[in-house]
Amino acid sequence: MPRKIAAGNWKMNGLRANLAELDALAKAHPAPAVDVLICPPATLIAACRELPFAIGGQDCHANASGAHTGDLSAAMLADAGATAVLTGHSERRTDHGETDADVAAKSTAAHAAGLQAVICIGETLAEREGGTTLSVIDTQLAGSVPDGATAANTVIAYEPVWAIGTGKVPTTDQIAEVHAHIRARLSERFADGADFSILYGGSVKGSNAAEIFAVDHVNGALVGGASLKAADFSPIVAALETA
Ligand code: PEP
């Protein structure tokens, strides 16, 4: 069975003072019935170790070490207390030109360091409007998910680029179509494809979480803006717990 995961991506937000939000979230969910994964900026990972949540990085380098100023290896994230890392977030693909091959290499590096890779894929608005969403998803799955992926070491996050941070959300039919497609592709390629968690990401809020979690093959969410405040993220965790 896929695990249910409520994941928060803080992006480039968060100073030590903001850890109070995670303390408040921990008070509201001291023993969550679903996996809660918080991906703060790397500077805060070590400070999150005592929380009752899994902690993740937002990116890692494909190499284990070396002359890569400013980058972090997967082993460094693990050493700081992370058990997971996002790879291929659309902001990394856009801001840093990351290709599917880069994402696959980073995901393999994550696995080698014992981290779960949360591999992000999703179409742009032009691709959605051009009717190529499913073929874009196929290309990204084939290129970004390495052969060593298993349901234990990999999570797929479907995040339509046009829904991230925009307040626009696909219809539940659109989400259902893509998630069923991802499930089918994973099942064709991997013996345990039925067990991978597939998260939806893009403008998830407390007010829309329950209807999104009711969609087949939606096993949780990757949440940006609404993960920054305990008051916003807690209802999403609660909705997943009762989904
Ligand atoms: C994200 O950063 O992955 C994301 C989905 O952001 P938001 O929830 O703000 O749309």
C-alpha cells in the first residue's frame, strides 16, 4: 500500500524564529497518523531533528563530494538529520536549468545516501493547453526516475507548474487522469509500482485538501505556501489523516 504523506516545502523561506511554527504543528500533531515530511531550508534541518516529523532537503548535488561551491551532497543532508530530499522541483528545473538526467542523477545520489527521493514532475500551462500533458509526464518519468527507484526509496510528486503558487488548481478529473497515468507507468516499469506514493502539489490549502485527497491514486500532497504556518498546514495534515 502507498504511504500517505503530507509534505511541506518551505522553499527559500524560514529563519530560526520560524521554527515556532513547527513547534505549534508538533503540538497539534504529536503523533501524526500519516507521514509528515517538512523540507525547510537546509540551514534549519539540524534544528528540526527533535520534531515528530520526517525532515527533508530541497535539493542535493549528484556527486557525493568535491569542488562544488555552495552545493550540498545527499550525505550532508542525511548527516544533518534529513531522511528525504526533493529532486526536480520545477523551480530548480527553471531557475537552474535542471534536466531530467540531472534529476535522475540527484535521485540516485539521494538513494546512495539512504535518503528517500521525492521526484517532482509536471507540465507547464503551454503544455497543458497544447494537449501534451501525458506525454510530458511520460518523458519526465522515464528520464527523472532512476532504475534503482523502489516504493521505499522514491515518492513521485505531480505538480503542474501552472498550479504552483498561483492559487489555480486542476479539476479533480484532471488530477485523477494524471495520477492514474503515473500509477500505470510505475506499475509497468517497477515490480512494486503499485506501492509508490504519488503526491499532488500545486496550491493545496485546507479548503481544497479533502477533495483532492479523495481522488484515486492521490496519496498525499506536496505543499508550498500553506506549509509555512501551522494554522494553514495542520488542516491539510488532518484532512489526509481522515482521507
Ligand atoms: C511547491 O512548492 O511544491 C508547491 C506546490 O507550492 P504551492 O503549494 O505554494 O503551490
